[in-house]
Amino acid sequence: DIQMTQSPSTLSASVGDRVTITCRASQSIGVLLAWYQQKPGKAPKLLIYKSSNLQSGVPSRFSGSGSGTEFTLTITSLQPDDFATYYCQQHDIYSLTFGGGTKVEIK
Amino acid sequence: EVQLVESGGGLVQPGGSLRLSCAASGFTFSTYAITWVRQTPGKGLEWVSTIGGRGIFTYYAESVTGRFTISRDNSKDTLYLEMNSLRAEDTAIYYCAKANGVLTGFLDVWGKGATVTVSS
């Protein structure tokens, strides 16, 4: 199975900050990586797919990049609604492994 | 509106069985793979199982292989997860999610989840 490793596990930031989350795959997955946002008590929500494609309706302050084994999710100007947990997920093979999550907290 | 709605969760004793359902609407159900993902309280997301659009191909996480069975009825736009020999570690919120492809892919639509508690 492909292992996904996210860092950091927790991130403290302020409104307006630029935030970057990293995800590493144990083997190359091309660009087949997705990012999800999850708020407490809610289902995950797709933000980015195929590494850098913004899902419809997602604000443009979210962006993704990377290929092979290293990927990043960037939020250019953190908004109050963005405090949540973020997960990466490879969608290269059928066992859709997720990263451990990054909780973005208010500083 | 594209929607997935899970049902069938509840409290079950260790060793018991439970069947989850996931009713779909708003899209051509048979065209897409559907996946079950679970989340243990306070923990991360774990892929459980995926079934291809036509129901021919099924895939399982090692942790549930031999105990869980995924199936779908495309005439009813409904997905199922039959869970047997349940263990305490199967306690979780179970989400069904639509993949963007017929066999796999990123998950673009999620249900709200069904809670399964395995306890005596």
C-alpha cells in the first residue's frame, strides 16, 4: 500500500497568514493527489484534486502543487472559516490512503 | 442536487453484524465507483472499501477483508456495506463517498455519515 505522511500535524496561525501543509507519498503517484477539509462534526469536503485542480466553489486562496512524492496545500490568506483539519489522499490506486491530517488552529 | 445519505448505523455487540446503506440521488449512480471511508472518534480517515460502477470490481482494506462485504443495487441507486464479526476497533463514523471515476478516483461527494458503535 502507498503510505501518505502529512506535516505538520498541528499548525497555529492567525487570520491573514499564509499557510502551507506538506504531504509525502511513499512512492510516486504522479499528480493523483487530493486535499480535503473537515470541520468538527462534518463530512470531509473536497478542495483540490489531481494535485492542483480547484474543486468548483472552493475559494481561490486555496492552491495545491506537487508531483511524484511531494505535494503542498497552500492557503494564501487564512480566513476564519479555514480553521479546520486538512487531509491529503492519493487517488492513484484503488486503496485510497489518506494522510494523518493537519489541524489548523487559531494562534 | 447530488446527494448521498447513509443509514443503518447503531450499537452492536462484539462479534455481531450490521448492514449500512447509502442512498444516492442527483447523478447517474452506475457510472461511478462508490467508497466507504471511516473515522474513529478523534482520529483520521481510513479507506474501508470501494466498488466499481457496475459492481463487478470490489476492493477492501486489509483490516476488514473477510469480514465486510460491499455491494450495490444500481436499480435502486443504493450502496451497501455488510459488516460481520465486528470488533471494538470497528467503532467509527462510516461515510459513503462518490468517486470521480468508474473504478476509483478522488471523492467529490460525501454523505453525512452513519455511526457504528461496537460494544458490549
